[in-house]
Amino acid sequence: MAAGTRSPGPPDSILDPRRTALLVVDVQNDFIHEDGRSGGRTDGNAAFRGMVEGCLAPFAEAARALGVLVVWIQMENAPETISPANARIKRKMYGADPDDPSSVDIWERAVCVRGSWGAEIYLPVGEGDLVVPKSRYSAFIRTELDEALSARGVTTTAVSGVVTNQCVESTARDAYQHDYDVLLVSDCVAERSPEARASTFSNIERGSGWVCDSAALLAAWRERVAPPA
């Protein structure tokens, strides 16, 4: 089941769909929609949208039908979530002076501002799904995600979304650090750099979990919910 690696696939013990949560990271209008703020005039979100509509959307629907808990991780930026360190990195990302608040207006450039259209989930949220807001790369930092998963008996996290080497990888790493088994869904993540993709896949395989494609995961889950012959 592993994609682009030589390691064996995940063990059967972590492939029970009823104890699995599909974490969908940052699939929001600003990152995916053609009019999203991160896309710009050239629609830089087209590749992300192709992955989301062509693979992630049907995968989430099929996973939900098999008993997998779907959790939408929603990035939200608000004045109270911006620390001095966070503001410095944002200015650096915008090409401004990190130590000069007047060098750039963060809110003119910010994506996924709390309450905005851009922060809304791009795909329909299903009945029974969870939505967990976050303000940092990892979905486990300053959120109720761990408590929500534990309360529902989740022991395995399948991680998907954007961007592979940033919020997706941070979430996958922290899922392992919170004692969840981790499956990175290789064809349901997206980024703008093949090198970044390869690096994340290697990082997860080496120390945090398994890299698997969506078709293999669905096949494994279906085997476990199929009635006995």
C-alpha cells in the first residue's frame, strides 16, 4: 500500500474504519477556490482544486460510508491568534521586515480570516462530520481535536489536504506524537513542489506512519466491513 517508498504497508491492526478519522486539512475557499486569496489572478489553486475534486471528495464520501469519521480542519486567522512570533513569520513570508509592523499590513494579505468566505470549507460537510478550527499549522495545537478523537474511540488518523509539507505534515507528525497511528493519503494531498512532496513522504515513512494511496485504503476498509461469506 505504500506509495513511492520501499517500506511495507500498514499493519492490519490499524485498518479498522470504525476506529479511524479522516483529517481533511485546510480544504477551504482561500486555498482551493479559483477566487481564493492564495491563488491570485493566475488561479494558482488549480492544481489543489484538481486533487480535491478529483480524488479527495470521492474518497471522503466513500470513507464516510464505511464508518470513517470525517474531520474538517479549518484554518482561522484572527487578531487574537497572531502572536509576535507568528506576525514576524508572516511579514517574512510577505517579503517585508519581520520586526517592522508598518512594513506590511498583515490583514491585507491574510488568508482564511475568521468569519470570511475564504475561511469556509470548500467541500460540503456531511452530517456527523466534525469541524475543528485551528490557528497554527498543526491541527493538534490549541484545538480540541485530540479530545474529540479520543471521545469517539479513534486510534488511527488518515491525513489529507493542503499543503503537504506544511499543515498536512505538521498535523501528521503531531497525530503520531499524540499516540495515533498515522496514514498519509498520498493522492489526497497537494503542494506546489515535487521535492517538498517527496520530502514529506520520506519524513512520515521514516518516523511517523505510513504513506498509502486512497484506493488501497478503501479496499482495506471494505474488507473489514464486508459481511462474512
